[in-house]
Amino acid sequence: ELYPHVVRRLDRLPEEQRMEALARGIFAGNEFDLGCEATTARYHDDGHDFEEAMGRIAPRPWPEDDLDAWCERLRRGPSYRRVLFFVDNAGADAVLGCLPLARWLVQRGATVTLAANSLPALNDITAAELDTAIAHLRPVDAVLDAAVTDGRLGTVASGCGTPLIDLADVSDACNEAASGSD
């Protein structure tokens, strides 16, 4: 239910602020990782509040902060044409962090394939669950709906079924999606 609010807020931001907000959304969503003891304890105590997680992100500069270089690369081009985007954690990470970034890439002309686990592991999202989430979000987001309809946004099962992303064990379909990716 937070997704429409998140993407509307992002759409209203000037481009440079939007890019930082997208990065912050990835960080806040990734906090929902039940493989981390502190996050698991917080989740069991209070649940996961995406807005609260956004507020916990440290101000820039971050310890590893290449955001300015990434923004400059996108301003000067070339744009991304084909993106294989590995999605890990279910919930806020996939829906409020990864999907808005994938949506933003699609709006700039990229074709995006979201790769998710083939089999369940901890709190990681599976490709089937990601397909279900996207189907539920399409009616509330015309951009997402159009991207799926015209084939600029899709999903693939990664072939993995363990926590973390093991690139040594990806599916043939995932390898095919990676072919020609930026």
C-alpha cells in the first residue's frame, strides 16, 4: 500500500534529488534483511517501517559514495539500454526500493529484467512472488503497467535458491537475460 505514495513522491522530485532518493530507497529497503540479527530483532519488535528506515540512513557522504559519478554518467550518457537487476529481499526491499529504481530506468529508455530466486530462501523474494507483486501494483501505477505491457520490464528466475546471490549457479534464462546487458 506504500508503493503508490513512494513513486508519486519520487516523480515530483527534480532529477538529481530523485536519483539520491532512489539510492536511499534501495538502502532503506535492503534493511529488511532477516539474515541480519539486529534487523530481525527490530522486525519482531516493531515490524519494518520503510519511512523510519529512510530516516536512519546517514547523510552523505556515505562510506562508499559514487552517487555523484553515477549521476554524471547518466547526464553525459550513454544511457542504460538493457539492465539485469538482481532483486534479493522480499517486502520493502523489492517493492519500495528495487521496483522504483527499475521503473526509473524504464522511464529513461532501458529494458529491465528483474532476476529473483527460483526457490524460497529466508526472506528472499522468488520470481513467482515478484510476478505476483508486480501484478498487484500495475493497476496503481500506469508507468509500471505500460512497461510490463510493452515488454520493457520483466522478470526471470535466477536459478538460485539460497540466501545471497550466487552468480555461479544462475539459470540458463538468467544467463540469456544477461546477454547484451549494460
